[in-house]
Amino acid sequence: MQSITRRLSSLSHLTWPLAFTFVGVVLLSLGVAYLFIHIYRTVEGLPPFVSTLTLQFLPRPLRGVLLILAGLGVLAFGIWRLSGVVVIPIPDPHTEGGDDLVLGYRRDAPPAITVLSGGPGLLVLSAMGEQVRRLTCIVPVQDPVEYYYRAAGLFNLQNVYYVVPTPEPIGVIAELDDGTRMDVRRLNLDPSIAERHVERLFLEHDGAEPPRLTRLAAEAIRDADAIVLGPGSLFESILPNLLIDDLREAIASSPARKIYVCNLMTEPGRTTGFGVAEHIAAIKRFGGFTPDYVLVNAQRIDPEIYQLYAAANQSPVYLDPEEYEETTLLPGGRVTQQQVMIEGSVVIEADLASSVIQYTASLSNPTESRAVRVLRHDSQKLGHAILELIRRT
């Protein structure tokens, strides 16, 4: 009963409009009824179905009761359907005579989100579990799922589930632009390839049949309102799963909104020299689709942090005006914002990161640790940006 009352309370701001609408419908019905009575009494030779349609075979009191019950049923159904939409008054000091009404956000139906990522990036989005109906994280094909459940056990996560894309982990081999091939998980361990980038990816699968997508992963993609790629390593955490034919085809054919969270920094030996356009192009090349939306960090980093990353052959991934193909208009709250189109994706800049203190080994003395400031995706900022994007699109 409380859930019904809470749902119907969303119509409190429409009480008078609904009342006037009801009175108008009643008056319209009476007018139509009087016209039918006049036609029935004055026009001769009406076809027999008119008598059946107007229930002439029933006594008048019974006819009236049946029509009233049918009308109340239709009216109740309409009100119940309308109550599924939240109506929120927003005071606007710039307009006269009242508030704006925002319609369309389904309060009783939070979204179901499926995430393709891995490593710490996958745990960043796990904080959204309390705000969604279900958050299903499909782990990279080469990773055991136990790692993520152990890491998630350190937090009190709700509505968060981890599933594997294939019954057994499958190794992933990367081929660099100079022809070098190695396990994708070892690319960041070899400083000699820091200036290279990945050209191709391969699954270490020896079977005659292509890898089979698990039922849980297939259902997560099928039932998703939004599919989020990232945050995480492009060639280690996101693209390997797109090498699975069934998974790739399921995402490409899904009506869910596809959102890519672009990396904050380039990755040595993986995405060296990449801009936003190159990241999107890689998803299109390996996945066969382009994301509907791409979130890019707009925050400029401090010179101290920049120098730290530059020493590790990393550079920020910013939106370059030369990458713009065209601009489009995307509604954002009560204003319309101009957004950028790249490779067919709407690219949105937002504050998505925060600098944090991380302890790392000293370069001069590996036995000592030093505190350095690094840039990381902020779980609250990123979660808010994704949910806001889902809500307004």
C-alpha cells in the first residue's frame, strides 16, 4: 500500500490539471451521448449493429452501470500509467508566473547498467550500485573473476555483480606497430616499448569453434539500459572482450545507449600518441560499432602531475579542436549545450577526475617509498555524469 501511495503522490502537482481534464471528458461524453440519442430517435432505417453497439438489448440502468464501470477502469489505468512518471516543480527566478515542470524521469525504474572494463577502473563504477537497478560488470576475458570479488569484498557494494564473458579465461596477444607480439598484460612492464602502440589483438584460442559467450554475460547485455565501456585500459580491459564474436554482435545490436569513458592518460606501449579520435576509432575497428556518447575529462592537470606522467611516457587525453567533425545540440537540464561529434559519437567534456596521493618506490632508492600525486577517475563525479547522461537521453 505504501508503494502505491508513493507512486500516486507523484501526481500531486497535476491535481488541478487532471480535475479539469476529467470535467472536460465528462462534458464531451455527455455531448456525444445527446447526439447519439437524437440520431437514434430521429433517423429511421439504422443498421442492426447500431442497436447492439448501444446495448439496447439491456435495461437502461444496467447500461449506465456498465458504461460507468468501464469508464472508471480506463480512467484508473490512465492515472496509474501517468503516475509512473515523476513530475518535479523547478523554481525559475528568470520566468514569471510559476515553475517549470520536468517530466519523464522514471523514479520507480532505475536503470540497469552493464560495464565492460577491468582492473581498478571496474571498481570505480561499482560505487553506482546503490543508484541503479543492477550493475553487471563483465570482466576482461583474460582475467579470473575471483580477483574482482575479492577486491569488491573490501567494500559494501550493493546491486553489483561480476560475470565472465567465457567459461574459461583466454589469453590475449597484442601486436605493436613495429611487429612485436606479447601478452597484453605485459605491455606496461617493458620500458623499451613505451613509445609504441598496439595495432592488432588476438585471442589465444586453439579450438575449432569460436569462444562461447556465457549465458550471464548475454543476459546482462540483453537487459541493459546502458552499456558502459571503461574506465580502464583500452587494449587490456575493454577491447579484448570485443574479440568474442557473440559478445561483439550482442552489443552492436543492443538498443541500449553505449557510453565510452575515455582514458585520462595515454598508456605506454598501448596508446602512445592517441587522442580521443584514436580511442573511438579503435572501438569501431575492433567492436564494429561506435559509442553513442564519449565522456572525456575536461580538467587540466597541474604542472607537477604533468611532469610525473611525462617522465613515464604518458600524456593527457584531451579533446582536440582539430578532431571535431561537426557539432550537435544535446539538451542538458534546462539549457541546451553544444556538443562535439567525432567518429559518429557525441563527445562530452566534464570534470571526471581527482588527484590523489599514491605511494610508489623511489627511483633513486627502490627500498624507499615516496608520496606522489596522481590523477584518477573520481567515482562520484563519473557516476553522476553517467547517470545524468542516461536520464536526459
